[in-house]
Amino acid sequence: MKKIVLALVIAMPCAAFAQLSDSAQRVVRMQGTVNFRDVGGYKTTDGKQVVWGKVFRSADVSHLTDQDLLVLEQKHIHTVIDFRGVKEAAVAPDHLLPHTDYQLCPAGSDSLPGAAQMGEIIKSGNFLEKFYGNTQYLGARYKPLFQKLLTLPAGESIMYHCTGGRDRTGMATALFLYALGVPQSTIEADFTASNVYLMPMNAKMFKGMQQSTGLDEETIRKALELKPELLHSLFDAIKTKYGTVENFFEKELGVGEKERAILKQKYTAGI
């Protein structure tokens, strides 16, 4: 964990210190996946704190070990939202606890480019900006998560994921933390932290992409790096289409003023 903290401090010197100060508590050490994190602990603008141990995010969980399943049981994770596409999920089905309430939310994911297409996409230079700025699938992808959050029993926890646990999962986390009143700078720090938590996975992926595309590793890394500007694209696109983020929540996620109050009551507490 010390190596992860040091690497992240070097990679993100401006915004990551608050996110890293509780990394030892936030990162869940799993044998069969990476980037498995507790979303709790962040302070909100009204002086409260997102509760620990209720909401978790992760990368692909198709290779969880028996030990990992014990961790899920210990953390009461019996509700899982999967943002991958239909084919994406079929190739690597989630390995979860028996009787898990599992829901696949593939909206917009089956049209994502494969590895063979990434070379030309990287050369175009703006794939991620377009992806984050596309509001077409946001409602269908994220409404099931927010409806589960609203009705999650008091003694239960929820986990959501995609393949890398960075883009689709990162947007979900940004929207959730926004709904709770977490400052934008903190939301961005949580988002960009995936750059380091995914370093081992990225190293292998970048090497394969170098061979298939002919591009150098630095070019690939810069093209795929998570930056605060990507979340700016997300929220700006939402505001452009819906007027306000709150209007988007109400129209597309079924989360109006009453529901936001419920989310805050369930997932924040006094410090």
C-alpha cells in the first residue's frame, strides 16, 4: 500500500492527497481483481461524511477467488450492478456469492470499440472526450444503480463495476458523490485515482496495444489517462441537455429532491 500511495502522490500532486489519506482503509485487497474501493469517507459540503462500508466500486470480478467471496460476505455485498455490455459480460461472467441480486446494465456498452480498433481511435485523439460527453445512454445505464441505492436494506452493501472499473464505473461514482454533495475536487480525485490503482492492469494492456497498433507506450498512456476534464465533459453535456444536473437526476434517474434527501440520509452521517 505504501508503494501505491507514493506512486499516486507523484502522479497526481494537486488533487489526490485527500483521496490518498485514507487509501489503506479505502482499497479492498482482493486476489482476483483490482481497483476495488470503498466509496465512503469523503466529506460533503454540508459538513457530513459519506458512510464507510456501504458502497463499493471495482474492476472486472469474474476471477474472484473463494477468499474474495468471503470478503464480499463480510462486507454484506449481495447486490451487484454490472455496467458491461451483453457480450462483454458473457465472455467473463461475474463470480459472486450465491443468491446475489445481480443486474446487468449494458446501455451503450455493446457499441464500445474493441482492442483492434483502438489504434485508430487513439490517433483521433478525442475518443474519451466524446464518450464522456455522450448523454444518450446515461439514464438507462445508471438508473438501476440509483434505484437500488434508494431501496438497499440497512444491513446490506452494494458494489458496481465494469471491466476496468474506471470509465463507466467512474461516471457512476461521480454521479453518486455529486448527489450526496461531495465537492467537485474530491469527486475528481477519486476518479483520477484509477490511473494508479490500475497500473498493473494498464501495464499489460499498454504492452499489448503497442504490439497491435505500433504506437509507443507514452502515446497510449496519455490518450487513455483519466483526467478531471473528462468529468467536466460529462457534467457540461448533462447541463447542456437538461439545464441542470438536478434536472437530469430527476428525469433520467428517478431521483428528485425527495430521493436526494433519502440518499443523503442513507449514505451520509455527521462527523
